[in-house]
Amino acid sequence: MQAIKFTAAILAFGLTAAASAGAAPQAGITIDTAHPGPVINKNIYGQFAEHLGRGIYGGLWVGPESKIPNTRGWRKDAVGALKALHVPVVRWPGGCFADQYHWREGIGPRNKRPVKVNTNWGGVEESNAVGTHEFFDLVDQIGAEAYVNGNLGTGSAQETAEWVEYMTSDSQSTLARLRAANGHPKPFRLAFFAIGNEAWGCGGQMTPEYYTNLYNQYSSFIHASHMPTLIASGGNDSDLAWTDYLSKNLRGNGGGITFHYYTLPTGNWEKKGSATGFGEDQWFSTLKATLKMDDIITRNVAKLEQNDPAKKYSFVIDEWGTWYDQSPDANSGILQQQNSLRDAVLAALNFNIFQAHADRVSMANIAQMVNVLQSMILTEKDKMVLTPTYHAFKMYVPFQDASSLPVKIEGNPQYGFGNEGIPMLSASAARGKDGALYLALVNTNPNESIEVAVDVAGGKAVSASGSVLTADAMDAHNTFSQPDAIKPEAVSASASGGKLTLKLPAKSVSVFTVNQ
Ligand code: AHR
């Protein structure tokens, strides 16, 4: 067996194969290519863009008159980066904002739209410059599907039905003609439509019973020749009651039931922990907290299996990611945070979890795409920077719509901190749409590399090539003055006797193509 060969760039991290030979913990992986599992829905790599802080205004939308290069108001740099990320679906306009959003205020000439106050997020003025037409233009420019979140909290069944008619009708109805008069004669392609958001909280403090009655009422009046997949707003964190009740009592043809889970370093909403400048205690606690996602999905999916064996409903995690104390330099109420190597490792752990549940998890939307919480992109005026999380998403692109493959890990060492531990290695494999074999590996340990012997059951590996994301510091991040402080580097390895040995640096994410 031959140890992995890092490129010159990787050697710059001081991680020479020779330097750590013999010292690294070891594990074994077997990929079963003969028994492919379910297809990994590309929509688990979905995004979320809310009218919150600079998530839309400034970060994506600058307006057609801006000096910042834009296409019909959407900034070219951000759209180009998101297109390169193969974003499959974007959720909009919220979040909590969705339940205060009235779609009629966001159509027609922009200078005539009413200015409102965004009471959820900072009490700032909402110009309504970005409305339905602008949103569909954005997803068209990115090449993504549209996931629109309807207003259950302050809306009505009629307003909801009419919005869907406005977006989708190919008739000559007054609403379809209004859409044409506003510049879009053809129906928009609406792939997903949610009825409310976090109905247990900001969406109206409802019980599952009350929400379900409203969902059944609202959904009864939604008609379209190309019906969007309807999404019901479900539970949060470790609460199973919503999934349980909804999957028994929702009426209609099925669709998705949502779930939200945010990862906080401390678990305390009053003092969540900082995005950078943290110690190993919070590296560990954050990764440990995010691994709870596996248990959350397992227990919710068990409820779905029990109540909905026909699989009418899938599980949609339409908000997830890290939530830290707000950046000290950001205005209050706008949830802006930095993004470091820790976020990328955490994202990859979640990808591996979602992929392991590909059978029933049909979509996930990280919160949020630009400038808010765990973002892909940060902007400041005309400057833009890609985050480590962006790089993790890009590395996993080959897994979109790939066929999952069973992976067995043997002898997975623990990464211990204090009296606790988490698995050091996380892995996921799939046969890509291009026929190639992909293997994603995460080393959670910030102090030690790990040597992984990879066996392809029923076949022989010849070599592997791909990329690795790591850095010296746990909180390595990109800034406007150093936009490439952390980015993936190329990596390759050759096999001996059909087996590969891959050495994964401490605190790293790697994605390989395994050549057979
Ligand atoms: O993503 C930020 C907020 O978190 C969303 O608006 C809300 O749905 C959740 O509580």
C-alpha cells in the first residue's frame, strides 16, 4: 500500500506523508459498489435566501442602476459564484419573513411598491424591490429551481391561492394577464411551495393540530396545471410531535414535511459562541452538536415510516447550519457571521448524514446563502469573498443525483476532548451520474491526521484523485483582504494491490474520485 501523495500546495501545510508516517491513527473503509442505495436528491444541496440583513439587499440585489456589475439588478459576481456551485434550489422569501410577506406588494413598477418595515429582522425598511419576478429571474440566472414559502401567519387561503395562480397559470385569467403585463407572459416554473414557516414559533405560535387544519384548508384551494410540490412546515430540534401529527393528519397528495435544526457551539441561545477565535472546546462541542442531526433524522424518519409507509411525504430540512453570536461589527438583528474551516467540516458532516438518509430526505436548505448565518458568500459593497462552506459545497457537487453506495467503516478511532468523544472519521460514497466512483471523507480531529485503508468490494482501486480542504488554524477563514486564505487543494494517491491508503490531514474535508 502506498500512502497518499499530496501536491506541493498541501505540503505547504506541513503535512508530509513521511512526517506523520506511522504516527497517525488508522481506520478501514469498504465501499460496496455492487449494492447501490437510493439516489441522493440534488436538492439536499439547496440554499435559502431570506429578506434578512444583507442576505438579499446588497448581498445579491443591488438594483439595475448600481455601479456594481449586475444583470437586471442581481450582482454578477455572486450569481456567477452560485452558478458555479450548481445550486439546485433556492428557498425564498423566508423564514420568519415569509409569514409577513404579501406578494402583491412585490409586483409592478418598483418605484410604486410600498415600503414596509421588516419587523422580524432589525426593523429595517423593506422596499419590496425584490418580489416574485425578481426572484424567478435570480433562480433562472443561477440555474436553480424555485422554492417559494407562502404566508400562513398574516396571509389568507385566498391570498395564497392567488399567488400560486399568478405564478403558474397558463390561462387568460386576470391574474395570469397581470403577470404578463408585468413582463412575464409564460408561467414561472414553481417547483416547491411551502405553507407557512416555523408555525410553532415566529409563524404564529401554533400547535400541530391548529397548523394541520390550516394547511388542509389552504392546500385545498391551491390549483395549478403544473402543481408545485407542497411543503408543510414541521418541527424543530428534538421535537418529534410535528412530524408525527402532520404525517398522520395532512390531507392531499403528499409532498414534504420540514424540519429545522441549527448548530450552536454552546447550545445556549443567549450566548451561542463566536464564529472565530474559539478554542478546541468549542470546535469539539460544535461538531458534537451537529452530529445530533443524524439522530434527529433517524427518529423523524422512523415516525414517517410508521405513519406513512407509502412514502407520500419526504423529510425536508429547509433550515440548517451554524448560528453564532452576531459579528461585532454588524447592525443588530441582521444575523451576520464569519465562516471558518469549522463550518466547512460541519457542512461535510451534515452532507454525509443527509446522504446516508437519501431514501427519505429529499431536500435541505442551508441557512443562508449570502451574508447571513452559515453563508456561501460574504459581500461588502463591491467586494465578494467565498467562504470555506462554499468550498465544501463545491467539492460535493458530484454527489448531486448520484446513487448512494453503502460504506462500512472499521476501527473508527474516537476524537476525544475532555471526557467525551466523537468519531474521528465520517465517510460517504456514491456512483456519480457520470459513472465515476466518489468518496467523501471528513477528519474531525483538529490535532491528528488519520490513515484510511480503502477497499472497493468486488473491484480494485487503481488510484484516487480529488481535493482536500484544511488549514493550520481551526478558525481559518477568508477575508476581503485575504480571499484565498483557505481553499481546496488538489490531492492524489495510487493504490497497491487494488487497495488505497489515504492520509487525511487533521481537521479536513476530502472528496476523491476513486479510479478503478
Ligand atoms: O434563518 C433565520 C431564521 O431562523 C428564520 O427566519 C427562521 O425560520 C428561523 O428561526
